Amino acid sequence: MMFGSYIMPPKLKDFLQRWAITTVAVLAAAHMVEKIHYDHWHGLLVATLLLGLLNAFLRPLILIATVGLLGAFNFALGLRFAIVTLPLQIISFGFFLLALNALLLLFVGQLVPSFHADQFWTAFKGGLIISVISLLLNSFTGTGNARIQMQRGKPGPPSSGSGPSGSNGGNGPVIDI
């Protein structure tokens, strides 16, 4: 992105894009969930900046600690029991990720006086909306690691499956997620 003779550094551009996407997602959540609101747009910008910083620095530390505890739990259970309980562990870890989003949103509501997320389940709904909208916007803009790519190969004879076109020989659609 250029402004006159100024070229924006790529990391700054990425940061601003992520902040804008988070702001749009929080704005949508504030309009969709009744008890999430902000007093003025300054409060919204500060809240989304803080939420982005917490997601960048605090959330990975919590996730690493949780995965470590889950690994220790599985080690204590033993391989057979850990494999049997794996579906329940995956579901509970998914719920934990959503609950973590809610807790971070509640925490931002406590730190920023002009941004309000009134209770856990309200923040849980808001966090779910923010996650879905952020995922969609990141996919559409190419920001972050979310990417959806559809590609149609050139018609021709099927290959042995060892090339980049895979086993369909480039004759069918390829969806890369």
C-alpha cells in the first residue's frame, strides 16, 4: 500500500488488516448480541486493539498450558483409555476454545470502560460470532492462515498420481483448504 512515496511495511499492513477485521467482527457481534455494546467508536477501537493483543500474546500461552495438561492427563490414563476418550476430549477442547474467547471478551469489557460484555453466555455468543466472521473475512482477504482455493486442472490423460495434480490427473476440481 503506497501513500505518495511512503511504502507501508508488510507487518504493519498485516497488523492493520487484522485489526480492521477484528473491529468489523466485534461491531457485528455488538449489533447481533443484545448485551454486547460500546458507548462510542473510540471504545470499540480500543477494545478491538486490546482483544487483538490478548489473542496474540495471552491466548497462545493459555493454549500451550492446556495442551500440556491434556497431554499429561492422557499419559496418566494410558494409551487405550486415551484413544477411547479422544472424541470427548476433542469436543471438550473445542468448547474450551469458545469459552476462552468468551473470557477474553469479558476481560476486555472489564478493562475498557466504554465497551461492555455483560455476562459469560453473552460473551460466549459474541465470541462465536466474532470467530466466524473473522474466519470468513480472513479467508476472503487472504489475511492470516485461513485460505480457500479452488482450482481446475487442464484436461488430459490421468497421471500416475505422483505429480502435483494428484490422482485425478488434473481433470477435476481441487479444493485446497
